[in-house]
Amino acid sequence: MTAHPSGLLTEAFEAQRDRLRAVAYRVLGSHADAEDVVQEAWMRLVRQDEATIGNLAGWLTTVVGRISLDLLRSRRAHPETVYGQEATDLVVTPADDPAPDEQVALAESVGLALLVVLDSLTPSERLAFVLHDMFAVPFREIGQILGKSADATKMIASRARRKVQTKGRPAGPGREHRKVVRAFRAAALGGDFEALLRVLDPNVKLTVDTPDGVVVTLGATEVAAGARRFSAEVARHRPVLVNGIPGHMSWRPDGTPLSVIAFTVTGGRITGIHIVIDPAKLASIQLPAPA
């Protein structure tokens, strides 16, 4: 066993870190969880005999995949831990024309919205879809993680792909996305329950980050019934991009952040609403209140 990793092994791992983090994030939908998975992979690597690893990149991908799969299955067994992970890292910017260095954040919005679609997949489907379709990992290697044959793994990935295609590719933060968000806010302000149901996906997921934890509401009827909370009149508010996704941010009269709301739109309907009212998370946002 290798108690202290060699410099070459450390260097080789660091060369893989960004890719491993990207894999774990796409599988899990949480930057914090992805960082934890990559760190655990490193801890397992330093306990492994280097001579037994023929393909370091493949070995690390397998380890990250297995750890991520275990986390996904744990979430299914304990649903209260599933939700509210996507926006752990809040990047809030004005919803104006983007500067060149903001283009990357906007491009990522489609990927962020896709996470909502991936939530509908089983852990095995999600892992197979992400590893094969996004990172071109061979079915044989994915099958080793799932404990399935290459043919069975191919069928799992195909089933996942059909589900994603059925739900539709999520829209980026374009004109149509903003139009849907505006329609939601107008319906909420006007108390138009039927209009809310028209703009909400039947399986919409509402996630609220509070100081006491995460609260989840599922389904258009339930979300529409409480929709007035999203559009309560606040003295200071403005449209923003939350991790590239259109939303709104509100401030109290003294200028301290009150809430951040982000909307995910797929196929012309809102499929996800994420509200952050936890002061600890809001404190990390540097965007000043409008005059």
C-alpha cells in the first residue's frame, strides 16, 4: 500500500481533477458534493498500490462513478436530502446584456437546466447517460460500475436518453424563457390560478432554502396554490441571472438581501423554481440593491 503518494501520482491526479469534478457534478447536480467525491477518490488513490493501476484516468472515472452512484442511491433512500443541492454555489449577476466574461455562465445555463430533467432518471440511468453521452465513457466501463454487462448498460443509457428527449431539452435564458417567467409573475400577482397552471409543468419542483433546511413542494397545483409568496410586493427588487438562469432578487429597505428566485424552463413551462431565503447563503452575494 502507498502511504505517501509520489510526486508523479499527485501531478497525474491534479491533471484529472477538473474532468473528475465535471463528471461528479453532472451526475450529482451539486458542486459541493462533486468536490467531496473527488476528494474521496484522491483518498482512495493514495491507499491504492500504484503498480496495480494500469489506466489512471479510467480507474479514477470508475471510482468517481461508484461513489457518485452510491450518493444517488442514498438520496433516493432519503429523499429529504435530494433537493436544494443544485444552487449550493450562488452566482447572481444583473440580467443585462452580458459582458464577454459572462458568456460562459450563460452557456452553462442549459446544463444547469438539464439537471432538472436528469432528476427524473433512476440512479443507474443518470450515471449511464452522463458518463456515456456527456463524457464518452465506453459502455463496458460503465457496466463495471453498475455491475451490468455492456449490452445491459447500453439499454439503460438508451432508456435514459429517451426520457430526456421526451421531456425536451431545457431552454437557455433566452427571450422565451423570460417570457414564461414574466407570465408566471403576472399570474401570481393577479391571483390567476388557471394561468399559473398553464405556465407550470405538472411535475414542477419548488425548492426553498431556509435557515432551518430545505423545503420541497412538488406538483403544479400545490405550487400554484402558494404562488403569491413569489411575487409579494418588495420595495427593492430586480431581474437577475442565478447561475445563468433567469430569476429575481429582492432586498429589504435597509439594503440587505431578502430572497433570490430562479426559474428553470423546459418546453415552454416552468419545471423548477428555486428560492433562497437563507441569510447565510444570501450573504455571499455581492450584487448591490437597486437605488
